[in-house]
Amino acid sequence: MHRTENTCRPVLLASEVIGREKGHGVRNLDALRRDEYTIRGGHCMHKSIALLTFFLLLSPAFSFEVGDEPAVSVRSGDLRSSPGFLANITAPLDYGESVEIIEIRGDWLRIRVANSPDEGWLHISVVAEKESMRLEQADSSSTGSASSREIALAGRGFNEKVEAQYKSQKDLDFSLVDEMEEYGRSIEELVIFLADAGLTVEAGSVE
Amino acid sequence: MITKSSKRVLLIALAAGIAILALTGCKALAGVAGELSALGIIDARQVAELAVAGADVVSSISETFTPEQQYYVGRSVAASILDQYEPYRDDRATAYLNTLGQALALASGKPFLYGGYRFMILDSDEINAFATPGGHIFLTRGMISLAQREDELAAILAHEISHVVLQHGMKSVKSSRITSSVVSALKTTADALTENQIVALTETFSGSVDDVAQTLVTSGYSRATEREADAGAVQIIQSLGYDPSALIRVLERMGSDRASGGLGFAKTHPDPEMRIRWIDDMLEGIDLRSGANSAVTRARFEIALGGL
């Protein structure tokens, strides 16, 4: 019943700020490791009752089981050393890469990357069922992850082509959209921003 | 009042719901509602709410497009919004908005989106906000000025993030856009596409962008859809520790704007008073205390947005 913990679990613990070496330069991250993060579980069930229907709304769109083989559904994902937003990144993941789920903890999945020695943790929203990504053909005809990646990349080229056609038809300027897409922040920055104000994001790994 | 035994019942309910979800997958959310009801675990009102949720999850449009294609539709919707509005150039305000917004997204059901969540301020006094299926979120200066505190701005952003998470934009694409030739084209690998399939796909793409942009800018979502986004917003901000009633304070100010002949948001969104009523229902039994350090949030809010 791991999905129960989605809405109702202790929040980020100091000990959940995992995998960072001691003496890392950012003072706030050090603070995150200390006991400033307390478990706010006291009102948990209370909230859950009121939010029973709501959490279903915002739950990730897919439910997975150990043994499932979804694919990476984000443009570039991160494989992490442990379940948590601040865990060390151990390998990059590309859109369309096939992974096998070997363990589920809250919203975090421990996975093995197909045809690769890479193994680690990712958030459930980093992957989706292959069918939703039109990757089923790649599986039946392929001999490995290289070809599923190829299909995904081919699809990407096609989508850019459609956008280019649309752009010329409508005489639209995408430069501001491109500029906007550069506004990404690192997850560390986000967690520090929250922590500075005493706010906490659920780590999702606490059972 | 929540007793220990009702907590136990809830746990069982959740366990049953999850077990059923695991067995049937998310396509049967409405079915889950029925099961829970049959077991006497949830009441009729909750069944109705779950049925609404199920309808969204089952949305065939969002299942027809891949995450990548939804992102590309979102990019074009963003471009068409930026064709109608000028961006407001303020690096400090934009950086603050992105940090706050992306931090809020961490607490949503979908922290990781194909291209991530990005926020931009539009240079308009009109009170309005838009969220594309690709995670591009726009707030006008007028909308931002409704927020007097960080938690209030967080509530506005969380509402828009919820539209993205719940795929409301893609849901507004007319089902007639998906023809059989498009379905077959979507299943074909790029290099095997025929010319006709490319034409069909481009038409569908273009039509889908128009449908989403039309909904965001002109016609608006249904009340039920807005209510879901409000519920999502409440969930996001309260799970981080912000006061979840912040959304009500923003809506109260919006109400007075509406009375003075508001544009944009007032045209495409339900009456703020109605929204305040349903948010009041959602907040029943929830601890409204804020965990935020108000000295910190007030200072950074003022520094970032004081010049707006």
C-alpha cells in the first residue's frame, strides 16, 4: 500500500538529504542535514480525510508494480543514489529509455536501466507506461535499449518538424518561449528556498 | 471530528482503493469509486468527485499524445499567448516566480514534467493567468498584484500548476481532431510516415493548439475543472506548510475586481464567491496554521516584487 504514503508521510528529514559529502560548501544544505526537519505527521490522517478525493486527483497518472518496464518520459531525467530530491545524481536518463522497476518506496522507484549497468532511484513522474509513449513497436522489434532510444529521438525530430510547419503557417515567434525555457532552477536551490522559510517538501521515501 | 476508529476506516478505505487501483490501473478510477461506495467506505458526494477525477484520467486526448507531443503543443500555445501579450522584463521578479513555482511543483503529483515548469510575467494590468500542457505558466502583472504575501502568490501558482498536472489543457482538445489517420500516424515511426500522414498530423497539431489557446484565453474551463485545480492548489500549498486559506484571500480581492468590471480571468473563471465556498468545504478539518517563517517570506516577496 505504498500509495497511501503519497499524501501522508513524514516530511523531508534531515537524514533524507542524502548522499552529500560532509563539508559541502552550501551552508543551507548542511542545515538541511541537521534536525531542523521534524516529522509533521501529527495532523496527517486528519488532512487525509479531507483530502481523500483530492490526492487521487494529483497522484501520478500511472501506478506501477515491481517488474514493470516503463520508459523515461521527461526530456532529460536523473538517476539518483537514493530516494529523495536531493540524493546524488549518478547517471543521466534520456527520453524513451527503458527501465525495469525493482523496488517501490512511496513515489520513488528503484530501477535498472535496460541493457546498462546503471541502477538507481527515480521519482515516479520521471517515467510513463511505454504505450503512452508509442514505444510498444520498439519493444517488439528491438533487440535492446538503443533502438527504443532511436525511436524516441526520431519522434523528437518529427515533433520539431511539425512545430516548424505550424510556426511558418501562423507566423509565430518562438524566441520568447525558448528564453522562458531557460528559467530552470536546480532542485537544491528549490529545497533551500523552501527551507529558508521553514517549509518542507515530502521526500517520499519514508515508509 | 475524527476518531481513532474512523482513522482505521480511512486506512482500510485507502488500502482498498489502492488495491483496486493496482489491479485495474488508473483507467478505472470511476470504478474504484463504485467499489468504495459498495463497501460503504465513501458516500455519494465522494463517488461523484471520484467520477470526475476518473473522467479526466481517462481523457482519450491526453492518452493520444505522448508527453513529448504534449510539450510541443504547449510550446505553440505559449508562443500564441506571447503573440498577444508582452513579457514583463524584471529579472529579479522572474527569478523569484520561477523558484517559488518550481518549488511548488515538487509538491505536486508530477514534480518532473517533460520540459519542466517555467514561469513568465506578462506586462498587463488585466488579471489573468495561463498554463500550457507543456508547463509554460504565465501570470499578468495584474494577477501578481492581487497577492500581498508569498503564500497568496503560491496559491495562484499552485492553481496553474494543477491545471498542468491534471492535463486540463489537453482535455480541451476537441475529440474530432483525432482522426483514424492521425491515430495510425501517431503509431508510425517518423521515417516511415507517408506525406498524407504528415499532413494529417500537422493539421491535428495545429487544431489542438488552437483548441487549447481558445480555452485558455477566451472560453475558459468548466466549473468542475476549476474546482479540481483549486483542490490541487490547496493540496500543494498545505503539503509544503503554507497556509492553505491563502487562496481564499486572493479570491476575495478578485471578487472586488470583478465587481468593477474585470477582464480576462473574470471572464474565463467561475465567480470567486463560488470558488471561496467550495474551497471552504475543502479546508474543513484542515489545520490552517502556516509553517512558513513570515519574516523570511515577507522580505523576499517585497524584494522581488516590490517594484512591480
